[in-house]
Amino acid sequence: MNSNAIYGFNRMNAAAHAGDVNLLYTVIQDDPYVLERIDLIPFVETPLHIAASMGHLPFATEIMTLKPSFALKLNPQGFSPIHLAMQNDQKQMVYRFVKINKDLVRVRGRDGLTPLHFASQIGEVDLLAHFLLLCPESIEDWTVRCETPLHIAIKNEQFEAFQVLVGWLEKNERSGAEELESRILNEKDEAGNSILHVAALSSEPLVVQELLSLVKTKINLRKKNLENKTALDIASIPEIKSILFSAGSKPSLEVTDAPTRAHWLRSKTTILDKFYTQNLRRTDITGEERNTWLVVATLIATTMFESTLSPPGGFYQISSDDNNLNITSSNSTISTLKNVGKSVLSINDFTSFSVLNMASFFVSFLTILIMIPSRRQGLFLFPGMFFFLMSYIISMSVISPAGVDPKHTQITFFLASLMFGLVITGTGCQLI
């Protein structure tokens, strides 16, 4: 860097120290490329770093408007301007930064700490809540030690910050929020410790108690760290051990390792595995086409189901004249009563009708299974689909005329069992 460049650099820093916007533009008039040359240095203390540290809000806003890239730069110590503003308790500066660019919440500084991590570390709950609402994705960021903001809050005994983080996870209304909550609460750091492990290592039983009351249904009490130990194994004091044991935590010797994806990949590939794999590999169908197929298949399945409730010709019924019939008076009367609620079709006609109806129903049902996107949200559909299938089978059995070949019923239940197997397999595929 030549003497003129150094002179311009020093004048710009002087303007930043003074927070003098007029001097800023005087330097730019004398040297239009001064900010460009500063930006070329990979790790440098820019005028924005200085202004952020000292709380010169108008000057910092002016610099950030002229050179937005300065907000992302790290100084030689590994801190961005927003990190320095937080370190120096310049809250208004922090709010202004994220108002201009909300993605600054995710800027990684030294040790991989983002502003969200730092807010968790120092217990700035107001900033923490603001960051989460402004940039929800920041909850998923890790430090270089694979720590989540929740790990950091507990390790630094910032329990109010931890409550804010968990409260946000529980109140998050975005798509996939439930899966995100479970994943974050059970995330492991570089030592394989979940937040429950970290809490168990502390000497504060109330922290563990509050943690379990906050996330009792979402946290895995039997999760092991890299040393193959559960939270109960590493609990620091007997009182914490008692709390964990009462909550259902077990020592590692009593915990059976859950099947991993490696176990599934090593297992023998079944025909149904191949069927679902081929379906999921399909790339020649768009989302719009998939939705169209789902609508058509659902309409067909619904129509076929309705036809079992009102088959062609209707049902045998008891008329008002039949109320005083003596059911022992004749075989014809008994036969009439046995057919009440049954289809009026002859056995041959009903067999043809039911076979075609069931074929159409089962094909459309199978199409729905295939077209459901492979996501965890699809799991909620499978129980309903199974009960719908069973209702159809029962309805078809109830309206069958007396004397229908038993093989007809056996075939029906065979198809139902096959469909049930596909539902179960589909559920497994969704979980993988």
C-alpha cells in the first residue's frame, strides 16, 4: 500500500473514530477509491468496525449504505462489526444492522459464533428474541464445536436465554417446525453431548428439572454421547441423577442402540423396497401432475366407496306390511328377513359388480399411496387411509347377498391385507 493509500486509510479511520459524516465524504472526494482498497483486504478493521464499537450510529449507517460488504468483513481478531457492537453493548447499533440486513444474524465470527450464539452466551434475551423472529433460520447454525445456541445458553448458565430459545421452538408456526424442534433439542456437540448431557454435567438440579419440564415430550432421555454414555451416566450429583431417573432416563448398559441407517442399508432389499425406491426415483413427473393424479385417484376411490353405500337397484327393505310377520310362519319370510340390508342384485350380478368396483377402488388407492410425497408430513395420511380401506371392506361385506361364494370374501380380504402391507411399508419409507 503506497503512502497516499495509507494516508487515505488513516483519514477514513479518523472520521470513523469521530463519527464525522462530513469528513467521510471529504475523504471520498479526495480519494474515490479509498473504500474499494479497504474492501480488498481479507481481514481488516474497516471504518464500520470502528463506528460499531464506538456507537456512532449515523456514521455506521452511512458507511453500510455506501459499502454493504463491510458488514460481513471480519477484523484480524475474527469479529464482524455486529459482533463488536454486541461486545460493546451498542444495542441500537445492532438493531440498525439487522434492520438493514437481517442475514447479519447469521454472520460467523471467531469460533463460528453468530450474533445469535453470542446473544445466548451473554443472556441478551431481548436481542435473542428479535433475532429469532427476524431470521428464524439462525436457530440451525452451529459453532465450530457443533454447538447450537441451546448448548451455549446452558453451558454459560443463561437459563432465561434457554427458555427464550425453547419457547420459540414450541411456538414456531412455520412448516416443518415440529421436526425442527425435535432435531434441535436432540442435537449433539463435538463430544456427542445433547443439551440434556450438558445440563446433567452442571451442578444445578433446577436447570435439569426445568429443562425436563420444558421439553419432556420432545427430548431423547436415552441418547448417548461419543463416550457411549447417557445423561444419567454423567450426572454430576446424586440429586440430578434422581431427577433424570424419575423422568425415565436409563444408564447406557440398559439402553439398546436404535437401528441406524447403516442397518437398514445392510438389510436385504425386498420387493416392496424396490417398488417404493423406483417410485421415489421418478423425475419425469412434475408437482402439478402429481397433484392432478392425486385428485383423480381420490375422486375414483370416493366414488367407488359411495357405490357400496348405494349399489345398483338398492337394498332389500322391510315394508310396513312386514311389521307383523311371524318369522316362523314360512321359509320365504325367513329368507326375506335375512336379505334385509343386502343388495337386490343376483349373486352373479353382484359378484361382477363387486369385482370391478374393488379393482377400481384398489388401483386408485394404490395410486394415492404412490403419489403421496415422501415426507414426514405424509405419515398423518396413512392411518386415515388404512381406516378408509377397512370401512370399504366392511361395507362391501355387509351388502353382499346371502349365498355369495366364500372365495369372494377371501379374495377381498387378501387384497385388503396387501394394501395394508403397502401402507406399513410406505410408513417405513417415510421414516427413513
